[in-house]
Amino acid sequence: MKNESKIPLVIVACGSFSPPTYLHLRIFEMAKDQVIESGKYELLGGYYSPVSDYYRKEGLAKATHRVRMCELAVEKTSTWLMVDAWESLQDEYQRTAVVLDHFDEVINGGPQGGVLVSDGSRRKIRIMLLAGGDLIQSMGEPGVWADADLHHILGKYGCMIVERTGADVWSFLLSHDLLWRYRKNLKVVKQTIFNDISSSKVRLFVRRGQSIKYLLPNSVIHYIEQHQLYRLPKELDTEPPDADHDLL
């Protein structure tokens, strides 16, 4: 650590990342700015944790592709962002609480866990979830998250929430008892330059044959092209009959 008076911190983003976009990169940089501004933590690293193929959502690429695209997105663009494939390799869907426990065990578990400080001891590293405003809103919807998981995530780890365009996170927290209870563990990251790039829109652009340049790193675009990801099924990727043909 450069400053041992601060709390060591690692932030983790869970999601499908199909594909990873510039917004997925930017949220980490915005979070880093917030951490530096607070003066309380020293940020040691950030991780992408792509979900496994058992997260049933239409249109996603296979986990092996999504992990590799995340690796390509960060390997030449960042010195502190990394990809952890553990969640993607599991043979069942892993809840976010379990994923954060995995990071805590890997980073802080055992005699070599934590970070070495100048007196020779090891200090436990704070793990924190990094999420968009849409995820925190889902936490307020009845039945979407188990209360036990929310208490565990927000009570033990906390969350950095990146605001989406037009969203007022604090007003949302104010209206939900459980989230408001843990408000001191929730750090709101404001966007001063709004970025609404979404993976679903990128997938749609690819299906429609439209350009996705400048929406995600070139290395990821090349990978999508190389592996023909997000394309229309062959039976749909043909010219339909012209309704005017028989009238000419």
C-alpha cells in the first residue's frame, strides 16, 4: 500500500458483459475518482465477474466468449482492472452474495490473505460491489432479491452505485426501508458526462448489420466479428420477398 492510513479496497462488478462496452470500463474509472475524492480508501484493484451460462437470458454469448471479451477490453487499456472467471465456470447460477463471498475468501482468506503492510502484518481488504442504478432499483422490487442476501451484501460489503441518466438514487433509497438502513454502506457515483451505452443495444446493432465502432474497444469488436457473435440465425438472415414484385 502507498498510504497505510487508508482502508485497502477492491471493487467487483457482476454482470453478463455481453459484450463489455466503454460504459463498463467507465464505471470503474468513475468509481476510482469517487474513491480518491473520499480520501478514505486506497483502491488496489477492480474485477469483472461474468455470470455463467446458467444465467438464463436470451441473446447472451457463451461464458467463455464473455470472459475473453472482458479480458480483451482491459488487457491493453488498464493497469488495475482484471477479470475473474470463477463465477462463469460454475455449473449453476451463483447469487451475488455468494460471488462476493468468493472474492472475500480468495483475497482475504488464509495466512497470506489481505495486503502486507510495513510492520509485517497483513491487513484485510474491503470488498465492495460496483453496480449500476438499475441493479439497486431491482433491490427495491419485492421478490427479486432475498432479504437475507441484501442484508449480507449491503451489511458486509457495501455497494458503489453508478447513477443512470435521469435517475435519482437517493430518492429511491429514501423510499425503501432496507436500502435506507444501509445507506452509509452505499456510495453513489454521479455521472457528470452521461453514458447510456448498453450491451443489449450493441447486440441489436450487430443483428441489424449496423456499426458498433466507438461503442466498445476495437479488440472486442474484432473478437465479435471473428466468432460471428450476436448474428441473426441463418434462416432469418435472408432478404424477404418484395411485396411489390408481383405488381410491377
